[in-house]
Amino acid sequence: MSILTAGLGINFTCISYDQDMDFGIVVEPDLVPNHEDLATGLVKALGQFHAICKPKPKPKPKPKPKPKPKPKPKPKPKPKRR
């Protein structure tokens, strides 16, 4: 989180570390009317961002075609007996 310096009405701080992201908002209420809407809007925007960033489900793999059965070999003709 940061601080406001003279003449500034708002400070946004965003810090990311180890797969986390933190936001801080500091306002001077006399200079920023309806400052509560900023936090509400940030929550809404993050929800939209998360919805966009969700990984798409992987398509189901197509089933492998069944192998065709091998044809049975034709029987050899029996030799004729004399």
C-alpha cells in the first residue's frame, strides 16, 4: 500500500507475488466523490477478468476406431485319398 502526497486524491497500488495479486486503494474523500464505487468496480472488473482468463475445457478425445477383425484364413483343401 502507498500513501497520498499533497494534491493527489487517489492512489492505486497493485502488487503481485507468488501467484497472488493484491490491490490497494487510498483516497482523499474530499477530492474523490463516491470513492466507494471504486472498490465495487474493481471487484466487478476482477470478476470479469477471471471469467475471461479461465482455461477453456479440453475437448474430449475422439474414441479410437476399433481395429477391423483379420479375415480367417481359408482352410486348405484336404488331399484326396486313392
